[in-house]
Amino acid sequence: MSRDEIAPPHRSLWLESSLRDELDAPVLAGRSCVDVAIVGGGYVGLWTALRIKELEPDCRVAVLERDICGGGASGRNGGFVLSWWPKYPSLVKAFGADEALGLVRASEDAIDSIGSFCDRNGIDAHFTQAGWLWTATSAAQENSWETVVAKAETLSPGTFARLDPGEVAKRAGSSAHRAGVLERRAATVQPAALVRGMRRIALDRGVRIFEHTKVERFSRAHPLIVETSSGSIAASAIVLATNAWAIGVPELSRAIAVISSDIVATAPMPDRLAEIGWTGGECITDSKMMVCYYRTTRDGRIAFGKGGWGLVYGDRIGPSLDRDRERAALVTRELRRYYPMLADVPVTHDWCGAIDRSTDGLPVIGTIGPSAAVHFGIGWSGNGVGPSVVGGKILASLALGRKDEWSSCGLVNRRTGAFPPEPIRYLGAHVVRKAVLAKEEAEMDGRVPSPVAVRLARLAPAGLEDK
């Protein structure tokens, strides 16, 4: 079947709104030679390419993308630009207090740098720095944030604002929110507009981009060759920035588990948002393990998502990770639970995407192969929009062989936990997910969850927030 005969994947609202009349980049054909070949045309791959060009403008860089730039997670996520403060305890456990604080600071700077990058380059990515509400929607979730917030108050006063329950409900537009705190520095973006803008700037700076170019294999030893069905590229260094698709790389397959994140979006309703008072632009999460996350859009929609309902066996990332109507109905139910007063507003869009979740919710970055020139950055665990800027700096320094603060930071070649092999991973994930759902449904209903569900839920890998 030719490329023109292949049905396009189901696109997100974000991509539907961002794809204009621009032509797709060419498919790789024949043999080429570059200094750095980057596999993956999302945030991580493009930030890496842009950083390389910033450091060494004459470096020959190529990006190979199996779909279009932003067709994966970068054009499908909720558009939350968060720091690593919610993961501070995990960072301390992995790297110690000093390195943890340095990485948190870098992730905070990344938020501001995305806004500055858009301003400098005329990218209308709807960057809105209105903060993140970390909330409780059941009694069991209350004070989930306390360990993180107390530490932030010591190390960085003013990072979080403690709000009284009435203020939380007012800002969120719903009394379903019982308590919460506000991280002031967080932002939102229209994620596809950002990644497509990055693509444009990368092309302007001389990065070669090949779309609809699926990498079939790559060598680990010199000479480094990246092969596709229609061509090959020889490179001095390779960067793997494929997120969930890295599960197909044998050396990386147990570093991540692939789950879905499913999102629905309502019709525009700015007047109704004004009625309920959700006009400040805050992005919001609850404190569930299978987190619900939601925000408003420039045209007055609610985009409401939930992570973890869909599971993937091995590396079989199929169409159900683009769209699943049954899971979309479940997400819509959660939306109606939190905003029952908007039950008459139709949901007009639904989509999903694959998340590459690590065991501790932190990225896994390093080098594989005897050449010491094949580098990877995966495991963004549903919070990659801001941290991908940090990842791009690290991967650029690794690819260029630089000895600096980024190539030597704690995230590089760290010791991480491993998920069990298949089929144990898939079967175990089903059992744990069922337990988490049972536990959290009981808590939302004000019931005491069963001890078995509680024990099994503890086996779930760390998510967006440390609690």
C-alpha cells in the first residue's frame, strides 16, 4: 500500500487546529551522511536539534519522524507545562538533595524559556502562565501535596500558595474540589502549535527533517547507520527520542511501560466558564494515581484528560492509542462528575496517546552500545512538555561529546528500576490498574476501599505527583 493510500491516524484537537497548508517534509530516500541523526520529531527530538544548532551551528543534524512532527505525544498531550517540584521526593531519592534542587530549578527555567522561545520566534502557542492547581477531590486525597509543599516552602518560598478550600473551588469552577495548592510558575500551551512552531524554526536553522520515515533498525557500533525502508543515514552520533516507541528497542524495553492518556474536549463555551468562575486560566489535576488533568482553552473549551486506562502489550502500539471511544466515554464521565453543571455542553473531540512511563516517573537518559554514541531520552511519564527542554540540553551535550553540566547531570545513565518482562508486565498491570480503580472509586464515594485493593494499588509506578 502506498503512503497516499494509508488512512491517516486520528488527530487531536490541537493538531486539527494547527495543521495548515504547509507541506510535509520529504521521506528519506537514498543514502545520506550527517553528524547527528535524531529519531523522533517531537519535543525531545526537536529541542535536541535546536540546542545542537545553538551550540554548533555548522553541525549537520537530521530528524527522522515516522509520522509528522508532533503526531505522537507532543501533539496529543494536555499542554501542561509543569516543573519537577511534584517529583521532588523522587529526585532526592535518586540523586540527593543538591542535585534534586538543581534539576527542579532547571525545570522551572524551562517553563520560562518556552515562553521566551515563542515570543522570539513568533510562535503563537497560546502560552499562558496562570499556574497549576494541585487539588483533592475526595477526603482521601487531601494534603497529598504536603511533603512537597513543605519542602518547597523551606527551599524556595513562594513556589506554592496555600489556598483555602473556598478559593480552590472558586478558581476551579466546581465545589468538587475540596482543597488544594497553587504552583504559580506553571503554564499551559497549545501543544501542537508549539511543536509545529519548533519544526519551522528547526528547518529555518538548517535541520534536515524527514517525515513519514519509519526507522527500521540502527547500528550500535561504528559505523553508525540508521536504516529505513527507503534509505539510510550514516552518523557520528544517534539520538533516540521516540518516547513510548522506545519499548521496541531491546536495551530499553524494560525501562518503560506504555499506557494511554485519553482526552476529551467540549464545545466552546466561554460564557458558561464565566458563569462558573473558571476564568483564570489555571491548569488543574486531582490527586488520584490515575490522575485526571484538565484546563481551559483560548476559545473557551474544557480539555479533560485521564492517564492510565489503556495498557499496551509489549511494543504493540496500535490505533487504540490514537483513539478509543469506550475510554473516551469513561473520561467524559469523569468530566461530568467534576462539572455536573455543564452536563448539557457536548463533547466535540476525543483522542488519546501513548505515555512512556518509567518506574519512578522521571526520565531515563543515557547511552547504549559499544560505540558510546547512541543516546536516548525516554520515560517522560506524562510530564514532558517542560522537562523536554532539559532533556534536549542533556542529549545535545551527549551527542556532541561535550563535558558540561548537562552531560554530567544526575539523570544521565542513572540506575533505574525495571518493569517485569511480558506477559508478566501486561497481566500484572491489569491487576494493579483494577485495584487502583476500585480503591479510588471507593474513595470518591466516601467508602473505605478493600485492604486488598489498597495493597495492590501500592504496586503502581510513580506518576505525575509524589504523594
